Amino acid sequence: MRFVLVLLGLMVFGSALVVVDTAQRDRDLTRTLSEHRLVIQKLNVTYAELQLEEGALASQGRVDQIAQSRLFMHAPAANQVTMVSR
């Protein structure tokens, strides 16, 4: 009888250790998940900012301005345009 009680006590103690370990793992995973969610949120903000910047850099007015100032490009005169048709 005493052996059964000792064995039962050891099993309860072992079960308690498993519960504590599982709870700690859950806390660790929850903390990691929260950290990853914050990183995702920051990346989404950065991506949105980059999309806005890309839109500003690729605007037709800016492209025209750079083409004229840096590349010395200009719209052709009417006599320089050739129409090609099929």
C-alpha cells in the first residue's frame, strides 16, 4: 500500500512539473508571437512609406523634369515627328 502511495505521489509531482513546463513554454511562445506581430506591424508601415516614396519618385512630372535637366532631353518639334502606320 505504501508503495502505491509513493508511486502516486511521484506521478502527481511529475504531472505538476509537466504543467509548469507547458505553462512556461506557452508564455515564451506568446511573448515571441507578440514580438513578431510588432515586427510585422513595423514592416507594414515601412512598406507603405516606401510605396508612397516610389509613387512620388515615379511621378510623370518628376521624370520629365529629370529628363530635361540631367539628360538634356526635350519634346521633338512637329517636323521631327514621323508617323508610322500599318
